[in-house]
Amino acid sequence: MRLWRLAGPPLVIWAGVATTVAVAAAAFGYAPFHGSTWARWDSRHYLTIARGGYDFFRCAPDYPFPGWCGNAGWFPGYPWVVGGLHLVGLPLRGTAAAVSWLFAAGTLVLLWNTFFGRRISVTVLGALVYAAFAPGQIYDYAIFPLSMLAFFTVLHLWFLQRGRLVAAGLAGAVAALSYPLGVLLVPVSAAWLLIEQSVRLRERLRRVAIASGLTFAGVVALAIDQKLETGRWNAYTLVQDKYRHHFQNAIAATRDSLRPLVHGSPFELAKAPAWQTALVTLALVAIVVRALLNRRSLDRVDALILLWAIPTWVLPLSQAAVSIQRSQAALLPLAISVRRLPRPLILVLIVVAVAVALAMEKLFLQGKIV
């Protein structure tokens, strides 16, 4: 009975979702239990880091993007976990996929035991289902670090609002080592701790030094590792520079992402990325509107989620040459505040999320989204 209370409901939901993902892959013509099924695009970089660490070299003269090449433009947290398991004899791609699936399950269990308080209610279970099918779901089951990022982001936010600063910092450091959006936990945690007006400034600064400082240690670890392996502290930025990630208008980028929905049939498979953007936007706007309507009695947790979610949503949209669909998977912890929304709206979000997840899975397996 105790085990059921700790993990039963989220694992039942995850088992249903994982079965759906596997059955859908088989229906689309791909072997669900073959590691290569879940490897696309940047997966190869994570796999090569896991197998042999970083490489860094000048791009060939005929390469379409002049500059520095290699896998140093990707974060090492997820490959380190996969590589450690591979060293004991486990197959590389299969292990990488299994790590993603297990972190996806672990995130639901973590949400259940922390922010959701193990409460059996329509809204909590609905929020868990939303989290399981959250926008960008396919990247939580593919060979990418998004499910690992989600797990440690939820852990960081939970410890932060509970005042467990060392634990928050350590969880944040792992998130920051997992994916670039994890680095946002540094300023988010600092802002959260600094706005606590009931605490003296010196104490606030001490708390920032602990929680945000430890989180930033993940970034420092990345730089040190790249210096040791490539000879350059800034190997990551040198490799990424060739993709020309210049800043752009986030609102205009959202509008452009939604534009396909108003031309032709909105239910074409190719328009699934636009539907995913619409889903993320709807969920975030609904949470913001609810917060504004209840600003005088806004829960501290919901305030923290908004403080984290808005920059996590804006940053990928404000950069050119970034996979918006992949970055939207980082917003899975929005489910924490989704449970506060009206039941009919939660149901709408779930129905749309399931349909979008299946369509995005097909596009991913076909290699049509990155």
C-alpha cells in the first residue's frame, strides 16, 4: 500500500503513455525496442560524447557552416549518465533511450510526491496526464536530455521553494549540465531569493550564493571539462557560433510559428509543430491570466513557476536557428500550475496534447522535425 501511495498513480499513467509511444512507433513502421528508432539529428552528438567524450576541430572547407565543428556544442550531463552505463557493458543507443524513458517516468513520480502532494483528485491526475503528454513529449522518449532536464528542474524548484538551498543548488547544477535552458535556473533562483522582502539583504545574498552559486557550478564544470578535453574554455560557444543564433522578436517568432494554422487545412500532419506552439501558448497564457486574476492571493509555488516559465518560454523564441519544438519540451513543469486551471480547460489541454504528441512522434520518426 505504501509503494502504491508513493508511485502507483504516476507509474500507471506513465505505463499507459509509454505503451502509447511504443505502439504508435510500431504503427508508423518503426521498431519501438530498437535504439536507433529513437535517435535523430543531435542524438548522434550525445552518443559520441557518451562513447568517447568531446571532439573539437575546424570545419572542412566545403562544410556549409564555416567555423568550428565537433560535438563540443552540446551539454554533457545526459551523455555522462549514458556513458557511465555503457562502460559497464550496456549497449549505447539502447541505454540512451532507456535513460530517457526512465527519467520521463521519474519526473511523473517526482511531481506526484512533491508539488502534487499524492492527492487523488481530477485536477491533479489531469495535470499528471498533461505532464505525460506535454508539448515536446517525443523528445522525452528519444535520445535527447529533455526528460533529464525536466526531472532536475522539478527537483530544483521543489527544493528552492522549500528553502533547502544546498539540495536546490545541486539539482540545479545537474539541470544546467543537461541542457542550455537549465542554465536559466541560475538567474531564476537568484531572483526568487532576492525578492523575499521578509529576509535581510545579507541573508538573501547568502542564500543566493548557496543555491544559485551551486547551480552555476554546473556551468563552471562544463567549461572546465571542455578545457580539459578540447583545450578551449569556450568550445561550446565556438561550435554553436556557426549556426548564427542571433536575437529576434519572440512575439513575432510565435506568430510565425502559428501562421501555418490559418492556411489550408489546420489538421495536416505537417502542421503539428504549429499546434504544439499553440498548445504551449494556451497553457502559459491561461496560467498567467489566472495569476493576474488572483494576484492578491497568488500561491508562492505558482509565482515561482511563472518566474521560471516565462524566460524559459521566451529565450528559445528570441533566438534564430533554435529548435522551438525541442525547447518547448523544457516547459513540462508547467503542469505544476496546470492543476490550478478549471477542469474543462485541463481536459482541452490534455486532448490537444495527446493528438499533438502522436503527430509529432510520427514527424520525428520520419526525420521531418529537429
